[in-house]
Amino acid sequence: MATLTNDRPVRARTGLGLILAGASASSFGLSGPLARGLMDAGWSAATVVAVRVLLAAAVLGPIALYQLRGDWNLLRRNTSLILAYGLFAVAGTQLGYFNAVAHMQVGVALLIEYTAPIAVVGWLWVRHRRRPGVATVCGGILGILGLILVLDLRSGLSASWVGIAWALGAMVGAAGYFLLSAHGDGSLPGTVLATGGLLIGGLGLLAAGAAGILPMAATANPVTFRGFETPWWVPILALGVVTAAIAYVTGIAATRLLGSRLASFVALGEVLAALIFAWALLGETPRLLQFLGGALILTGVVIVRRGEDG
């Protein structure tokens, strides 16, 4: 009876963590199709990302202030964590990815970035001596194979070394997102971490634009999706509230419940979610091979979960 009693909270935490991780992955997956519509209407990628994260910071700001309850010492004690989260997990990942796609194919850049779970496993192994089990390794291999099928990389790796370097930078930023989300003693609320990181990341992107590293452009043209047209502010609001504010908060909460390793593998579902949203909003129909890849991703996540539980 004691074992069953102790197991229930653990299973409940894992179940809730998986639900939150799925919500986060789905929310992040929506960002690509929405951003594509805005960019087709004349927006630059850097402007879309900057507006997205700063709007999310504004939405979460009042909640973060309420959770702080005037305890500014809590912010001071976690300054390094918030700065690292904003610069690496938010700004670094986006800067690396968008610079990578300027030099190489989008699919290849995504594949390199989404090797982040392997980097997380490797870091935990080297830094904390947390050697992955056989199930974790097998699940990771299945997840990466699934990503290759989902991205349908038939044209091969035709990219410059500069593009590869930027994509590896995006991968490091994505790995940092999972590691930093699980970092700390739990005293800093996830919403406060997300708000601070989004603010720092957004300001970092604006600074990069002002320095000429990234082009900044925006228009008031209507945005066209599959079968309908909408004012520019509708996808902007969805990007800021759904794909950033909700996505980051649920992602941090999920990582704290599941751990950085398992959460990073569940987040691979973002690619499958992006394919579904791209099909619905942009008319990009996934191929049978991509559906098979999605099944492999989900199978890999299940295997990793069992490996972690064991």
C-alpha cells in the first residue's frame, strides 16, 4: 500500500507534465505557419520574433509582478538565470536559426537544431554523470530518425559551413532552454522566469536589428492564409499570446515536472504540430513518409519516458 501511495503523486506529476509539454509543443508549432503568413505579407523574420516575445512579456508581466509580491531580492538572486534564459533560450535560439536559414535549407537547419535532446543527454552525462539507459538511447535514435522522415530531407545537406555553424548555435540555444527551465531551487515562479527571459530576449533581438545583424521590417498589409484573409494584428496577437506566452510558461512547468531530458524529447512533437498547422493554414499537405516520421517521434518519446521512469 505504501508503494502505491507514493507512486500516485509521481504518476500524477508525470501525466500533468506530459499534458503541459504537449500543449507547449503544439503552441510552439503554431508559430511557424503564423510567422510565414506575416513574412509573406512583408514582415521580416526578426521583426516577427521580436514583436512576438515582447508582446508575450507584456501579457505575462502583470502575472509575474503578482507572483513576485514585491520580493525584488528574488529577482536579484536569479539574475544570472534570467539573463542566461533570455539570451540563450530565447534570443540565441532565434538568432541562430534565422541566420542559419539565410545560408542553408530550412529543413536541414531545423534538423540540426532539433538534435538538442541529444545535446541535453550528453551534457547531463558529462556534467552530472547521469548516464542514459538503453531505453533512453533507443528512444532518442527513434526520435531523430522520425525527425529525418518528417522533414523529408531528400535533397541532402547542401549548405555552407557558416550555415551549419549558425544552426549548431540554435541547437545549443534550444538545449539551453530545457536545461535552464529545469534549473534553480524552485523559488523563482515559472511565469517570472518566462517574462524576464522574453523581455531580455526581445530587447536582444531589437539590439541585433539596430546593429544591422538582422533586417527589421513590418507592414500593415492583410495576411492571407488558406482560404481566408485576416488583419495583420490577428496573427501578431496569436503569436504573442499563444505561441510565446502560453508556450513558454507551459514549457517551463512541464520541464520542472518531467526533467530536462524527458521534456526535451516530448518537445520533438513541435515538428509534427507545425506540419499539421502548416497543412491547415498554408495548404502544405504532409506526405505519408512524414506521418510515419511523426509516429516514430511519438514512439521514441514513449520509450524515453519508460526509460526515465525505470
